[in-house]
Amino acid sequence: MAENASAADGVGLAESVKGVCVNVFSDNEKGEATAIKPEVLDGLLKRVKTQQDLMGPNGLLQGLTKGLVEQILEGELTHHLGYEKSDPVG
């Protein structure tokens, strides 16, 4: 995995964001939209019992959105600076 790769380099977003998402996506060689593996979804949905658990202020969607945005921003910052967070180089 290239640490300083960008979409222009042909590297997918999941790979450019420190490989965090790579193992949760199903293989997709046909260029279709990538699907999250069913077992990952099952694990996430186990704690959802009500609409609030899913869409409330502390719900699953809020947590997923927050986590994804933080990972993407951290990856972008790493790419921009050229080194990882807490790397002695920086």
C-alpha cells in the first residue's frame, strides 16, 4: 500500500486512508459499487434496537459518519504533510 498515494495515482480511497476500510469491503472486480461485507454489517447492527439507536445523536449512522470523516481527514493530512501522526520525522 502506498502511503502517499492519491486518487490520481490510481489508489482507492480505502487504501489511501491507511488501509482501515480495505478488509471490510467485498471484492469487486466489475467496477460496481463496493459493498460492505454482510458479517461486518451484522456486527454493526447487533446493537441497533430502535430508530434512535440507528439515527439518533449517538446512533450508528452518526458514529459511522464521524469515524469515516476523521479517517479521511487524517489520511489527507498524512498525505499533505508526507508523514504519519506522531512520526518523529515531523
